[in-house]
Amino acid sequence: MFLQNLLETLIKLDVKTMMGVLICGNLVLSLLTLRYYIYHDSNYDKTIIQRFGIAKILQAIAWLFLFFRGEISDVISVYFGNILLFVSFYLDSLIVLRLNDKWTKGWVITQSVLLAVAVILFLVFEITLSAAHIRVGIASLAVFLVFAAPNVLSILNKESTKFQKVIAAISLLFLIFLLLRAFNSLFDNEIVLFTNNFFQIGTFLALVLLMLTNGVGFLLIMYDRSYALVKESSNLDPLTRIYNRRFFMNKAESYFKRHSKKMVTYHFFLLILIFSRK
């Protein structure tokens, strides 16, 4: 009964309301990222943190333009809104590649080509047809085109952390809904941006979930990397880059604890054996 009521409540959600959540959420994430960027020391990580913050700002602006569709100029809401959205997901895709250590010239060129194809495809269909349902369908396909490959790569990458795989799995859930939304829109000429149906609601719910996990997950991953860097530097001699006394003492302590646990287990079973013989 609870699940049924929950599903009914979710289906009744308004697309425009969820778009407002995306605007506020991305703005908050961009502010948190900016603060983290200011107080972060590693130059290597600062570049990726900067890109993440820019991506969130662009997404917030894009959703803001789309939110006011019909109330502001179509040039801003349709063209700038959608293209900014494509660019923001392109930046997100590059961040996924960087976190998976797949930041290569080939991958960057591939993603840049996919972004160019997405923008050109959208502009061609918008200029020639200018139909709302076609616009929704092509925009959905464009985001799918830009964002799909890096997340599939993140799941297949054996070196990805479990948290990265969870974020990639949620991204794929969003992309599946996005693809269904695209085909539904292309074959239903009554679909517009603010239409409330299963595919629209599912897509925006997955997008809100993705925004939350992606934002929190990214900051946690950056924190873990910073902690690992500090831990490594504390265990290495700065001049020789050889492990120092702290490292060997920590290792010795961990081995001692592990051995102590084994000895406790050994003595426990030994006592059981002695008493069983009596």
C-alpha cells in the first residue's frame, strides 16, 4: 500500500517544479564546489574541481532558461538553454573520464566530436522543423549521445571504486529514461517540455537523483584523494621518497594486531579441544 501511494505521489509531480529543484540544487553544488576549490591545495585536483563547478553553474543557467520557456525569447530558452545543457553534460563526461584515469587525447576528441554532432543535430532539426515534440526528442538524444560512453566505461573499469560505479549506474538509469523519453517524444506530437507523463517524470526524478549523488559523490571522491595524498606524504621522506619510520611502525602495528587476533582464535579453539577431551 505504501509503495502504491508513493508511486502515485511521484507520478503526480510537476516537471516544472522538479526543474526548479534542479536550478537550486546545481547552484548550491556550484557554491560548495567553489568553497572547496578555494581551500584545496593540490593543483592537479584543482583543475577538475574547477570544471565540475563550471558544469554545475552551466546546468543551473540552462535549467533556468528552460524553466522560463514561453515567457522569455525562444532564442534564449530554446537555443541557449539546450546548448548550455549539452555543454554542461559534456564537461561532466570529461570529469567522469578524469576520475577513471581515462583522460587521453583520443577520448577528449571523441567527446568533443559527440558534442559538436549533438549541437548541429539539434540546430538542424530546430531550424527546419521547429516542433516541440521533435525538440524534446532530439535534445534527449543529444544528451544521451554526449553522456553515455564515459558512464558505461566507469562501470566496466575494474579500477573504479564502488562509489564511482554507483554514480555511473544512476547515470545509466537516467540515460535509459532519457532514451525512452526521446522515442516517446518523437512519435507523440502532443509532447512538450512541461508535459507530465511517465517518461518525463521518470527522467526528471532520475536527473534529480543523479544531481544529488553526483555532487556529493564528487566532493567525497576529491576528499578521499586529498586524504590519500596527505597519508602518502606523511609516510614518505620528502628528500629520498623512501618510506619513513612512521610507515614501518604503522605496518608493524597492523601486523601485530592481525597476529594477535589469530592467536586469540587459536587459543580459543585449543581450549575447546582440551575441554572436549576431558
